[in-house]
Amino acid sequence: MENLMVQLPEEWLFGINNYFKTNEVFQPTLVSIEHDIQLGTMETLQASLSSMGLLGYDLSSNNYFYRKLPFKLSRLKRFNPRLQNAIKLFDEDGVVIMQNDKSGIKAEVKGSAGVSHIVAGKGNELQCTCTWFTNNKTNRGLCKHIMAVKMKLSE
């Protein structure tokens, strides 16, 4: 989920989609070398493609494979309501960073029905007071509040 927050140029997605065939083996290191893409950038691209469902992983051959999906690539990110809600919170200034120093991060994030949630922690170990986080922790991806805080911190 967090990888979907990374803004990749759409032309990269279209290029990858035109370059690979359905179920073709995707070797990130080889693609990186052949197309002069930095390895860190390729890791981000690989994670984003996987998050969007465009890369699968075959455990028996230990290889990624490319999937062509039957809808427009530009719509992939819009299919996730938590991501859309996080973007909305960020865009509407629903995140107030109260602390961001060596001891950690603490932010207040607008919730629904006038309730605010507190996101706190250190580094990538953020926790939220919302029901989603209480029920799922990070097992099903980040809650919209933590995603919105990460967006705010990266601006």
C-alpha cells in the first residue's frame, strides 16, 4: 500500500506495459542495467508495480512476471479507497504535525464525524488510534491516517 504513494511518471508505466508481454519474466536487475535505471529507482518501480497488481511472483521459479490488466493503467491508484482517503486528508490539510524530532513523530489527523486520531512513533514504526489500525495493525497495509502523515512528512 505504501508503495502506491510513490509518484512514478505515467510514461514509465506505459513504457513497461508496452515493453512486456503478459506473463513474461520480469528481472528487475536486468531491466535496470539494460535501460540505465538506477537500482534504487528500479526497486521503487518494482514495488509499485507489485502493489498495483502488475507484477506477480512465481515461487517455483523464483521470478517476477508481468501481468497486463484489462483496464487503464492510469486508473490503478484510484481503485484503493484508503489511498484516496489519505490523499484527501493530505489535500484538505487534515494533518497537523505536532512533533517531528529525534524522539519521534506525533501528528493529529482529522477523522470522520469530527473525531481526530493521533499518529505517533519513530521512523517507519508509526501507530494510529483509529479502528483500522487497532484491528489490523499493518497486516493489511497502512491506515489512511498514517499514509496521510507520511505524505505530509515527505512534502
